[in-house]
Amino acid sequence: MRLTNVTRVVLPRGRVGSYAVRIAPDETRPLPVSFDQGRHVGAGDRAGSWMSIALRLPHGTTRDAVARAWNDVVAAHGTLRSVFSRNVAGGVRLHEGAASAGEWSEHPLRHTDAGDVDGAVRETIRRVFDTECRPFAAPSHRIVLIEPDTRTDTETDTATATDTATDARSVADPRPLAVIAADHAHVDMWSLLVLARDLLARLGGDPASVVAEREPFAAHTRALAERDPAPAEIHAAWREILDAEGGVMPRFPLPLGDVSTPRPEVVEVRDVLDAAELAAFTAHAEAAGVRATALALSALARACDEVAGAPLRAVFPVHSRYEERWHDAVGWFITNSVIACADPDPRACAASLRLSLALGSHPLAPILAPWGGMPQAPGMFALSWLDVRRLPVRLARDTEAQWVSASIETDGVMIWFVVGDDGLHLRCRYPDTAEALQNVGRWLDAVERAVRAEAATAGDTAARGERVAARG
């Protein structure tokens, strides 16, 4: 699976409609608000706060079938029926709601440039989700269905080169494509896989294949709040990393220009390792006695030292699905940790990774209370590692599934490493300034070189072993 952006995603040309259930909020049924939900929703209603997943549906799937299936999906996952609001003091509150069948909305394409069909479809999707999938919307999720236009080129007199390519894709694959989006307060990337899987199961008419959510996300929020307080050494480790950054979360080690206010984002997606190179990279990690994540952190640490003369320090999101009961649930099961790798040795990075996972396994509110909450500053640097192969929720390759993020303004740098059967790719988001374009770009170049060097080293070692074996 790939992680892309709504401004770059490849979508078929066709009829675009969206469907949303109706949600009737019930303020007499309050739910707990998680730390990250409070931060996210507390920033207010805004465009671009959503996440989504795009996937192909079975050939011949109709709008009625999608609506029935989506109604069932919403009924199965509690967070999709909850609604945020503000109390009289302006604080964030959350309460349950009752869902009922909704209706379809039609979204005619608006071509901004002659023949820019791909751009028109992307812009239409973006406009729908920016409008409907906001923190305080009820509901703050929606499913879009694109029913491909299967006309041939000869049926379209005004076809451009772009149109022809899009038509070719549509004719080759007439299956409809769905894009499921929700405000981030209700989902993470794992959750989007669950939603896609459940939608396909219901469309397939096989009740036995539908995995019911054991407990809703609100139960996880309660369970996390009831955990024992973090030990003193966890507080001390957090304090050490934040103090090293002047009392704020880690920042990108190179200048980003004037980011006193958020700037339009630049998004880069780079293919770093193919399947064979990833296998070599993983084998090299195993030979060093570490996981691939630690070897990647080693490469990142070397890149930071090479281009910035600084250690690797970053915000490091980790999942909080500690127990199997949460594996089929939908919600924001991600908490923020921090990671620091001063020593690029893979074993030292593995130790830093273990500490980071420990730092993220306790409720953050009391840990960050001395700083008044998460002390975020312009230039914040975050990195995420997701190995799709290790997730218990998988989608078939023929769904052509891809995660699609919103387009936003930003004042920091975020990099995602996504590992799958086809290799490793990264996606990076940073502010559109001259300094960021130069500095983040050369840092990414250094990261690519370091990661590929590890894979090449493993390949060379294997080749030498084969030659020695042959001579023996």
C-alpha cells in the first residue's frame, strides 16, 4: 500500500457522488475525550483535518449496495456515531449519537483547466472532504464513490493526452472506486484498513467474514486513563529530551525559513527500496541483531549528522492497541512519543526505540502537565514507521488500496516510512519556503543514500557468501 496526498492520488474519471449517514447527537450520553482528541478538536473546525483510504470495489457495485454496507459499518463502530461539541467554557466534549440512513449527494466536476479531468476529480474529492469531514461535523465522515466513465476515446471528441490516459485506465478497470474519509479525531491509518475491510465484507454478503468491534474507542480512552501513573524514570526521560530542545517537542535540525505561521505544504513521495532491496535491508538488520526499524533509525541518525551535525531527535507516533481486543476497533489509537538517537549504531538505535515505545505507553496528560500540555513549536519534526506486513488487517492487492491524506498548511516536517510487500517508500511533508525546499530536500537525499547503502551492503555480503560457497 502507498501513502499519498489528495493533490497527487490517481483516480479514475467518472461520476462522483458521496454518501453520509445521519447522526442525531445525544448530549445526555457523554463519552471521554482522549488527550490527542482534545488537542486535535480543540484547534477548531477547519478544512484538511481528515484522513482517507481509496480502494476498488467489486465490479458492478451500485450506490444502493454501498449505502447499505456503509450503514452497517457505521453501526459497527462506536466512534463513527459520536459527535464533538464545546461546553460553555469552550472546552471539548464528546457524546454518543444515533445513526440512521442518509442520502447521496452528486458532485459535478468543475474543470479548472481545459481537459484537466484528473485534477478536477481530485479537487472535487478534496472539496467534499474539506467541507464535510471536520472535527465538529455530525457526522465527520463520508464515503465517496467514483463510477468510472467507460467511454472510449472515439466517443470523446475533445479528449486530450491526459484524458486519453485516464480513459485507458477506466476502460481497463471499470470497477468503481470508493474513498472513505473521516476526521482524524475518529481514525488512524490502521482504522482506515478496518473500515475498508468491513465495507468489502458487507458488500460481499458474507456475514461470517465480518469481524465485530469488541469495544469502541471510548472504552480504550477510559482504560488508558485508569492505568497506573508513569514511573519517575519515564518522566525523567521525557524531561531530558524536551530540555534538549529548549522545552519544546523536537524540531527539524536544519533551518526552515519563516514558519512563524503555517505555510502551504510541499509533499514528496519517494520510492526508496524495491521488494528485493527491502529483503536485503531486513536481512542486514537481522544479522545485526535488530529490527528493520532500528536500522532505518540508524540511517536517519547518520543523515542528521551528515547534513546538520546534530543528533536525531523527533516526535515518534506509536500505536496504543496494546491488547488484541482493539485490533478490529476504529479510533485514534495513536499516541505521541519522542525518540533520540545520538549514536547511529543500530543496536544503540534499537535501545532508543525501546525507550520510545515505553515513553508512549503511559497517559500523556500527566506527563506533559509541567509544560501545559504538548509543547509544540514551529519547526516540529516527526517521523513515523508503518510496516503494513505486520498489521493483522490486510487488504487484497487487487483492491489497489492507498492511503490519501488531506492537503494542509504546515510549519513543521513530518516523514512517514511505509513498508509493504512491494518495498519501502517514504512520504514527507514540509512548509513551502525556499529554505525548507533546500534543507529538507538535501536531508531526504542523505536519508535515501543511507538506507540504500544498508541494503547494498547486505546484498554485497550475500554475494560474497555465495561466491565463497561456490569455491568451497
